[in-house]
Amino acid sequence: MNIHEYQAKALLKDYGLPVAKGVPIFEAGEARKAAEQLGGPLWVVKSQIHAGGRGKGKFKELGPDAKGGVRLAFSMDEVDANVAEMLGNTLVTKQTGPDGKQVNRLYLEDGADIDRELYLSILVDRSTGKVAFVASTEGGMDIETVAEETPEKILTLPIDPEAGVTEADAAKLCDGLKLGGAAREDGMTIFPTLYKAFVEKDMSLLEINPLIVMKDGHLRVLDAKVSFDNNAMFRHPDLAELRDLLEEDEKEIEASKYDLAYVALDGNIGCMVNGAGLAMSTMDIIKLYGAEPANFLDVGGGANAEKVTAAFKIITADPNVKGILVNIFGGIMRCDVIAEGVLRAVKEVGLSVPLVVRLEGTKVAEGKKMIDESDLDVISADDLDDAAQKIVKAVGGAAA
């Protein structure tokens, strides 16, 4: 689960971390009062969407010469004008895709005297099985670009889960970020505190880009991106309340109600599969034969007919879907349960696109019989390769 920058900063502030004063804005009429509350003389107006690259983004409704999604204001009148222009419009960044995201919230923040911009994040490093810091002196830039062009400028520091962030660890981070004086003293306190927040709140990502050294020599969190482990949300009902459904795909929201692993993609072939590995293989082979998957959807090993029905409805609700591939290898999951769910869903929502079904494993004979004896116009497949070729051909793709 992702949260907005202003929410992330409020959380970090609760841990005593250095963040600027700021006020969230939901309506244009709140801008002047917020500016007065902060006092100025410099304000930063920040679009609050779940995507990076806001500063370089462009608003769909405004001209190409308009400012991006993060703006400086040097007077209250400028604050008013920027808020009025940004709120409710659609911001397109490199991470939103061409459709962009509507800006429904803004964050008005005190300006900062910046001396240096640094990059810092904490994430789960699967190569070591530990939580790790990633730090670079190249803050404010795309970390992927830095990793590709100047990897020597990136420090990755795994943390021993039993010891936590030791003084030696904090010192390594300070050295990697070339911190001295007051900034180094701040870092020795800030880095263990960030790790504490990461672990206690079950985060999957905590990214600060940039972490700044101000002209007075101290550190400040200038931006903050936080994601939480969905599987741990039962421990944090207070954090679950921060979820902004307007930032999420409606189909993904519906899938979460049935505990389905669903991610919307840009293709036109809807996929219903059991098992994450098989789902990835199914998407790969669709691409191999010249088409694009419309989603990742794993119904899981213990799905019942109700979950399968819900999954099918979610797939067919996507207007981009021109064909559906059901690929089930029954181990724990029974093929007859999949067949029952598909039949139920088709009766409820209808079937207006080609449907290819590949079933194998537990109760496969019963599942195939149920589908064969139905009135469905289903294309059966013998294996995954056969199924992929047939669905791609059915939607007019490149497969023979």
C-alpha cells in the first residue's frame, strides 16, 4: 500500500525526524489560510499523486510551457494561483503513463535553503535476505540512471536484523554520503531512526529523494515515498486508514476484496492463472507470440468458485481486454472449481470476447467435461504453448 508524501512526512515526524512544516490542501479556498499558517517567504506547492517525476511532469489541461507538478511560490498570490491551476487537473509523469493522474490533493510546504541533495532509501534486499540502505551523493536524480551510468556512486548497506543499525553502519552511511559536521551528527541519529520506522511500520520501501544538507549544515527530509507490506496491514489499522482509493485502479480495488493478486497492465489479453510463477510464465509466452497481457491475476491455490467468478468479472470489466486465457494447473486448486467459477461468471456477465481454457491436474476430466457440456464458445487447449498461440491468433495477433 502506498501513501502520499504529506502522510509519509507526518509519520516520519512522529519519529522525531527533520521534516519541513507543511499543510495538505484539498480545496483551492484553503490555500491562503495554509500560506498564512506557514508564514513564508518561500512556499513549495506539491502535487500529491502516487507517482514519481512530479516536478518534471506536465498537466494535460495546460499548455506545454506550463510549470510542472512541484512549484515554488514567492508570494501568497502565487500560492493561490498555483493551487487553483494544479488542483483537479491531470498530471502526466514518466511513472503515470500517458493517461496521467488527477491531482486531488496538494501539499504546501515551507521552502528550504539547499546546499546539497542526497539520495537515501531503505528496502528489502532479496539477494541478502536483509533490509538494506541504498545511499548516493547524487540526490534528486533518477537512481536508475545513476546505477547505470555511475554505479560507483551508490552504496548498498545490508543491516543485521539482530543488531539493527549500529554506530559503524551509521558511520558508513555518513561516509558514503560525504557528511561532516552538523550533517554527520544528524545522520548518526537519523539513520537508526529511519530503520526503526521501517521495521516497526512494516514498510516495503522508504525512499527519501532528496535528503538535503541545508546551508546551515543540518539534514532535512525534503521528499518521502513510503510503501507498506499489504500482508502486514492487519497489524496497522491506523495505517490502513491512509489508503487513497482514488489513486488505485478500480479493478485492483475490487480484486483486493476477494484476496486476489491482480495488477492491471496495458495489453489486450486477460489472464486468469493459479500461482505467481505460472502467471509470470503465461504473460511471458503471450508476449513471445506477439501480444501483450492485460493483467497479472493469480487466483491462488485455494480459490473457490466465488473467487474465480469475481476474477473473471474483473478481467471482463477491462475495456481493453479482447480475449481471455484461463491457464490452470490443478494441484491444491481443482480444475472443476475453476470450470464452475468460469461458467457462473459467463452466465452473469456474458462473453463477448474469445476465451481459451487450458486445464491440467486435479479433477481435470471433470472440469473439461463441465466446459464441454456447456453452451460456451470456448477454445480448448492442450498445453500452455498451444493455449498462448490460440488466444493470440483469436485476438488477431501474430501467432500462427
